[in-house]
Amino acid sequence: MIFFTTLTSVSVMGAMMIVGVLLRRAYGLTPETQRLVVALIVNIGLPSIVLSSVFNSHLDSAMMKQILTMFALSVILNTLGIVIVRYIALKKFKTEDKKASEIAITATLGNTAFIGIPLCYVLLGAQGALLAAIFDAGLDFVIWTVCVFLLQREKGFRLRNLAAMINIPLMAIVIALTLGAIQFEAYDIIKQLTKSLAAIASPLGMIYIGLLIPDLWKVINKIDLKSVTLGVIFKIIVFPIIAFLVVILLPIDSMVTKVILIQATMPTFTLASVLFQRYNADINFSIAMTLISVMASLITIPCMLYLLHLVGVGL
């Protein structure tokens, strides 16, 4: 049942990506349009999912414990994944230091916002979506600390890196948790508004990825296919296995386990190219990793979740 449920959701996402490809062929993609779509997803859709989840959940002490556990495990798992993949790239495949960092980042950090949060909302409901957003907040923390440290030329910690974490989705999480902690009861019109706006996140996210797919053909001859292949295998197969081995041994709530394992199957995060451009890393490599892993994940996400169901995770 879980296989067909997930396959249906992922198939719909794939169809939305095709819509994005067709729109790109018909109308092109200007920087202004790209910024508008990203703004709608990041500043409207994702915050609405978080707020809608809280308005339809009861944040008791048990739920707050789940939230804290989720954030801590997100930071630990994503950092651990980067360390392991970077070590393998350096020692086993003899890649240079900078390329090893690029592979490690793109092979570990997933699209937990654009794809992960909406998918958790479909499969696990409001509570799952809220925990998925917390996982994404932990991933953002890793991006602006560990990843920036690895990518910047002058190694060191800077407060401005943390300042980059202050964004609308993170503010939505803080506001939502505060309202939940004081047991705020939202009016029905607010619940309906946030629920309606939350519904745009997944379609726009998939259409946006589809809009970017034609860019893959432009960079395919400029990338190291060996590095991309290594990165994609780690991202969609090895990292989910690492996450499974870690969380299955821990005495944590089943909902936390389910969300982590779903998020671990996500393809490379969409904003990798933005991060790489900012720190003069290989942008073409990040684009290839993002798009190829997304297309591969349309097959691997249902399969990985079905395998997890078979071993007794109970998704």
C-alpha cells in the first residue's frame, strides 16, 4: 500500500516537472520569473505549510520533545553524512579537497523543503509536515555553518553566515511554535487561508524544477560525470541507508523516525547552485547533481520507502 501511495504522489510530482519543462520551452525563463517562483514557494507556500500544520496540531510536551529531537538529529545526520562522503571521496576516490567538499554537500543535503515537506504532509499529515519543516531547519543550520566552512577559501566561523539563516520559513517556524506553545486557537478563516496557500508549495516546487531541467543539457559536457555518478549514488541510496542505521538504533518516537527516513530519501537540495555560486564552487556540478538526482528519485523514493516498510518501519 505504501509503495503505491508514494508512487502516486511521486508520479504526480513527475507530471508537474513535465509541465515545467513545457512551460520553459514555450515561454523561456527570465531571472525575474525565476525569482518570483522561488519567492512564492519559499516565502508563501512553505511558511503556510508550517503554520497550517501548527493550527491543526496540538503542541503538548510530547510534541515539543519530538521537535527538539528532530532538530538535533537533523543537524547530526546531515553533518555525519557530509563527513563520511567527504572522507570516502578523499581517501577512496582520490578527489581533490574542494571537489570532495562539493560532492559531500550535494550527496548529503536533500530537497527537504520543496519536495520533503509536501510529501510528508501527504503521507503523514499535519504533524509529519511540521516535523519535516523542523528537519529542514536543521539542514539550513548545517548549510550556513558546516557547508560554508568547507566552501569558503578562508576557513573560519563568521556571524554573517548565521545571519543568512534568518529567512521567512525559519521565522514561520519560530512564530508557529510560539503560537502553538501558548495554545493559540486560530480563526477558521486563518486556518483555511494557510491551508489553501500551503497547497501551492508542492506544485510550484515541481514546476520550478521542471523549468530548470533544460539547463542540464547546457552543462552536461562541462561536468565530471564520474563525480556526478558518485554523488547521485550516495544521495539516493547510501545516505538513506546511513540514516536508517542511525535512527533505527535510537529510542525515538516512531513519527520522528518516519519523517527522518522520508527526508533522507530526498534528492539534492534545489538551492545548491545558489550556495555554490556564492562561494565560487562548481555551479555546473551542483546543477547536474540537483536535476539528475531529482529525476532518479522519482523511481528511488517509492522503492526506498517500500523497503523501509518491509523491514518494519511502518510508514
